[in-house]
Amino acid sequence: MIFDELVEIFKSVMPQTNPDKIKPESVLTSDLGVDSLNMMLLAITVEDKFGIKFESGAKLDTVSDIVEYVEKCKES
């Protein structure tokens, strides 16, 4: 499941984040403390893991936004 794999990515990129706080509805910035550097690292890691590329301007505010984006890209 993509969500479970994202939790693992968060744990490796942002080990200071409590994995129990990572929920589909979690807002990346306010709930999980993702800053611009973390976002870049997360994006690169997700792209490599799933073989996708994020478009600039993609709306990625929550964990579920990332899941939906990956699912959409994998369907294409």
C-alpha cells in the first residue's frame, strides 16, 4: 500500500517525526513539520521509490495528496 510505503519514507527522511502522527489527513507543514528542505528530500525519495516525477505546482498539502498523486501517476 502506498500509504505504508510513504510512512517508511517519512521515517527515513524525517526521523524526528513520530510515525504515529502520520495519517492520511496530516497536513505536511503544520502537522508533520515538513519544511522546504524536507519537502525536497521527500519528493526525491518518493520519485525514486515509485518511478514518478512530480510536476511543479502539484498540490501536495497532505499525506493523502501524495498518495493520490502517486496512484494517478502509476495508472498512467
